[in-house]
Amino acid sequence: MSPSGDTSPAGDASPTSDVTGDGDAARSASRALDRAFGPGAVASTAAAPGRVTLVGEHVDYVGGHVACIAVDLALTVAVRPSADRWWRVAGLGQRVERREPVMAGDIGDRLLAVAQALHRSGVPVPPLEMSVAGDLPASSGLASSAAVILAAAVAMLRLACGRVTAEELVTVALTAERDIAGIPCGDLDQQVIVHARPGEVLALDCASGARRGVPWPWPTVALVVAASGEKHDVGGEEYRRRREAAEQACAALGVSTCPEIGDRWRELEPELLPRGRHIATETLRADAAVRALEAGDVAALGRLMDESHESLRRDCEVSTDRLDAMVAAARQIPGCHGARLVGAGFGGSVVALVDQGAAKGCAAALAAVSGRNEATWLVGSAPGLEATAADVVGREGDRS
Ligand code: GLA
């Protein structure tokens, strides 16, 4: 991963040592543990990448289709047994501790939820001290929530000498986030963080779980990501409301997944129609994005990203004035093919599809709106945990 202006095109990045949990990020997470809680046992570490959706936002929780990549921005979690059996977590400049791994509405929740989820799946985890480090920004629409949970799960599995299949790892992460931490997310983040392959876009069917990798066709076309500085929280009330409205739209039409809607969103009552139109058209756009990648049609993918943003703004109502202004600024740059908000919205980040030569200018245009020069990245695609954590994540039948 490199900062914008200085690096490799999306789809061309190779795994970094950070992503395997063996590099600088692992050392820095271990040092953070010592700083927060004093010296202790040698830590187990693991890193998990973030995610950028190309097209297919706010459809995963109603069985929609998504085109997305894992990116080379990552979070690393270090864990070690706690000598006095208190659970402790350090991250985001805060420290919390408690006797039991229960939810308390603080930065410890997601990590402690993983310990509970692993326990439920038959992998007992002793009381732990844990810390988080890395360059994937929190609350920025890049799946830091799923990444920290999955990194913690792999670090705990390493410590406990456990082994799971990739599917079981996704289930553990969803149990932790949805059932225990109470965040009503879909499964796109977990699927891509586990299954992504570098140089490929993952085409996901969130109803059947089917997925396939589509090669990134353009050596000189890149993805620029810029954080808006407006923090979003996937655990927030607005995300829950979007999900409920999408489910109501499906129920009103008598379908269980959004790809079944087609153009029947027109039959919805006015209060549900915009949400229904978003999920119906966004899943079709994700299919079209995969076709654009297969045809090598960069202009078509850019147009679909623009349309996705417009649908998220107008129909799903998850954009903000700043995100709209960033998207508009990116599109002004010659060589920018399309731009959209990425992730759940309500703040977070923007992703732009650009010719590599235009990446610097596009990043500068985005930063001029956000006021955050340090928060733009030229992202490359990263491998998922199936590849980087093969010591604990095996195939069906490998479970020990
Ligand atoms: C968050 C959720 C995902 C998905 C996206 C929006 O990242 O965790 O499940 O719903 O928002 O596409």
C-alpha cells in the first residue's frame, strides 16, 4: 500500500508483510500491547485488509450482488493471555478492561465479541490482552469493523492453535458482529476480507454465497480513495433503518432478495419506492460492472460508479454534502472515469476510478474538499485471509 501519487495501480499490488501479520504492523501492535498493559507473554498477531466496493452498496443484506476488492490498507490485532485473567483492549488511543468478555458499548466490544463467538463455535479462548494497530482508518466506510473482528479471530485462533474453514471464519465474524455486538450488517465485508485474491474483483451473490474473481483488466487504471473526515458508524440507527426499509420493500413485493425485484419497484407505495428502486437497480448495476470489467470497458464501469452514487444519494439517502462535493470534484479531473461514496455512507470515504496519470490530481482535488491531505490513498488489491492466514484457515475437511 502506498499513499496516493506514488504507487501501483489497483489490481496490481502484491501482498505486503503487514497483511500476513509478520511485518511492521505486527511489531507495532505488539509494542502497543506492552505500552498499554506492561510487558507480558509473546503476542500472537494477525492482520486483515479493508474493502472497497466498486458497485453494489446497501444490497448485501437483501441478497444482492456486489463487485468489490480487498485493499492494501489493513488492521493488525495482537493478543496475549492475560496473567490476572482480566480482559483488556487497547486501540484508537483508548484502553478498556473488564472481568468478562461482555459488551459495554466501548472500543472493546468487537474484539471481545470475537472471543465469545469462537467459544460458541467450540474454540475456547482464555482471557486476553489485545491491541489494534494499522493504516486502515476507523469509521471511514472501508470495513474497519469487519477487518478488526477478522484479524482478532485469526490472532485468537493462532494463540489457541485452532483451525477453521474459510466459511466457518466468515460465520464466526458475523456471529461476533451481528449476534453479539448487535450490528445489523450484511456479509459483503466478511466475504471479501476472507476470500479476496490480488489482481481480481470479487463478484459476490449475497443470497447464494456464490462468488467468482474477475481479473482487473487495466494495468494503468487505478483506484483513489479519500476519507471525508466525517465519521460513520455501521452500528448507528440510520444503517439499521436502511436495512429495515430494504427488507420491507422486498416483503411488500413478495420477494426475499433484491435481484428478484427487477423493475417491480414501480409497484411500491411512495414511502418505500426510493429504497426499493435503489436495491433493485444497484444489484443490476453490480452485474453490469462485472460485465464492464470482463469487456475491459473502463468508461462503462465509471458510469456505473457515478450512477451508483446518484442512487445512494437520491434513493438510499446515505450521502452527505461533503461526499457529494468530493465526488463532483473528482469527476472534474480529466482521466477520472467515475466516483462514488464507498461503504455504508453517512460520511466515510469516496472512491474514484482514474487513469494512473490522473491519480495525483484526483487525490489533490478530493483532499481540497475534505481538507485532509493525509487521508488519500492510491489503493491496490490485497489477498484475503484464506491466502494470508492459511495456517489457521483451511478448506472444508481440513478442520482439526
Ligand atoms: C457496511 C456493512 C456491509 C454493507 C455496507 C453497505 O460496510 O458492514 O454489510 O451493508 O455497509 O454496502
